[in-house]
Amino acid sequence: MAADELAAQTKAVEKAPDLSSVDPADSRTGQPARPSLNCAGVSTRVPGSGGDMAGFDCRACRSANTTLVLDLGMVPAADTFAQASDTCEDRRFPLTLYACGDCSLVQLGPLEHPPGPEESRAVDSQTARGHAQASVGTVVEQLGLSPGQTVIELDSAHGASWLPSFVDAGLVPLPEDAVADLVVDVHHLMHAEDLNEVMAAHARRMAPSGHLVCEFFHVRPLVEHCLIDTIRHGHYAYLSVIALERLLARHSLALVDAVPVDVYGGSVRSTIRHVTSAQEAHPRVAEIKRAESSLGVDGPDALLELGARGREVTTALRQHLEGLTAAGRTVAGYGAPSKAPVLLALAQVDVDLLPFTVDMAPQKHGLRVAGTSIPIHPVERLLSARPDDVVVLTWDIADEVASHLARSSAGSGWSPRLYVPLPEPRTLSLPTV
Ligand SMILES: [Zn+2]
């Protein structure tokens, strides 16, 4: 999107009425609207403002020195998929971010009744499968692993297991309660309410000269690109390398390497050893920490700006869809990832603006996106409906989606315009195949 277009939208946002008091009836369908999402403002509250949003103990260092930095209001649990025909209201939970003043961990706020554990219904994307294979090749080479050495992989709700590739390389898989040469945690740690507990268990699993490879969402791109829908229930921590090192130190572990990797909007693959067997950290660890400090993600200030920036992103999505509808263009979504309920709730987008979405996972077909009435259909529905525009809700694999649609529709004459809401709102055409 052109900078001036985004600026114009931002201006419109500033003038927009407070949508938290939405009309009780939907103007288009006449149907009763879902209750106020209480999040249209994507507000930040003044830290320490008290009430029920008082600080809580850090999920890593237990410090009470935590600050509320973002309040997204009441948002449906990301992984609740009701039947499309089920018109019951989905339960909503507070979605807040806190920053720890002592260990710098950015984390989900307190949840009195947290939603259930994330249940993977997703089909691994080609991007995720390729990433798993490439990562294993790199790890085996860099750590000098050889056939017969042992590996433990902790389950990740994000799927795309690395274990089959390790087995292909000759490593021997062991159960979670064993001790192994290599422990692999790919997006597992952040799903734990208690990070200390997980890291203590990792330390027990690692042989004295063993390695832990831990890949996690990196808070830097989250803040830098305002990846607002990455923040959701079930993701309890948004780690920086600075916060990770402080967590490791409490378990006599040391970070020896950290590499930014381009998956899920921006992650880091870290290599960790027992302090007793750790070599000096690779210079890029210090580089990443310097970049984190200069962006300010080790303190609350940069995070306090996320609310206003998130409002720009979600308002841009809503205004884009309103513009398409006003212009008489037909539109549908691509993907029903667990981040979609957050993005659509914050943008106040429902079935009147996005009549349906499609997903590769058969387990999601016939269901609807939580907090909305938007049904989830097989991808074939998109090819038969041939909408003018497609909103890519799985924006982190937008290029893979574009290629897939181009191949699937080759020769049909259908060539929709794709809208990718994040990390920067942009439109793209299907590539030539
Ligand atoms: Zn802390």
C-alpha cells in the first residue's frame, strides 16, 4: 500500500467514532449484531491504573514488577471452532500484554479462566515443511551431530515436526522424560503458562554435553511490524534474546547462538548448552540484543505504542473490505489460522464484509472463525465462487498462497486481487505459472 494511502486511512481512524458502542443491529443484514467486541479502540491503558488490571507475577522470573503495556479487550479464544450453523456467542477472554521490569519478558497477562490448550487442526504449510527440513540440515551440520546420537522433540501445537528429518539423519528419538544429546523445542516454550517449569525440564533432558535448540516467536518483528494478531490466547510469551538469556541463567544454561529465521512473521532459532559445557556465544547474539535494545523491546515504551499502531492495521483491513463492498466487488478469505479470530475481532469484521473463508485443513470445514459467523469451506469453494478479491488471513505464507491459487486456477481465466493485511497492508496479483 502506498504511504499516502495509509496516511489517509490513519487520518480517517483518528476521526472514526468510538466503535465500542456498535449499533445493536447490523445495518446490512438486519440481524442482531454480536455483542460489542470491546476492542475496536485496541486501547492501551495507563500502566498502574489499578482496578482489575493490576500487575501480576512474571511468568519467568516471578517478579511483581510487571507493567500492563497493551489491552486488546475481550477476544474469542483463538482455537475454538464452532459449527458454522452454531449461532451461540463464543466465549471471550481478556487479551493483555505485560512487560516485566526485571527480566524484560513480554507476556500474556493474567487469565482467571484461560482457554483450553491449543489444539492443532492445521495442515502443515509447504513453507513450514520446507523450514523443518532446512532447519534440521543446518542444526545437524552446525552441531556436528552424527547417526546414533539421541534427540527429544517437544510437541508444538504449530505442527511441522522436525523429528522425521532428524530420524532421516540417523538420530534416535527418545521420550520426553529421557536424557538426550539434543533437545528440540520449536514453538513449544511460548505455549507454557510457566516458562520456568519448561526450561527446568529442558535442562534435565539435556545430556551434560548436549544441546537445546529452541525456536520461538521473536518480539522484535512483532513490535517492529506491529504483528497484532500474533498476540493471542495460548501464546503466553513473546521472547527477546535478552529475556531468554535471563531465563536460561536461572537454570545454569547459556545461549551460544541465535539466528533470526523468517517463519511465522519472524522467529529466532537459538542454541543453548549447560553453562559447564558452553563455549563463547557467537557474535550475532550480541548483535540481536543490540537491535532489541535500540528498538526498545527490553522496556515498556515501544510496547506502549503497539495499541495505536494495531488500530491502524485493523482499521485498514476493515476500510479495505468496506471499500470492496461499496464498489460491488465480491470477496472471500484464504485461511482460517488461529490468529484470524484476533485480527477479525479487532477489525470488527464479520460475515457481512467477508462472506466466507477457505482452508486446506479438512478438520476446519463446516466450522466458523471464532467470534464471527464467517464459515470455513474447502479451497475448492474459492475456485468455484471466483471472487474479485481474496483476503489472505494466513499472511505469513502469502507468497505460498498466491502460488497455490495460481496453479489451481491456471487456464480458468480467474485472477483475483489478493490483499495481505500484515506486516504491511499490500495487494498482489497471482503470479504467472
Ligand atoms: Zn520477569
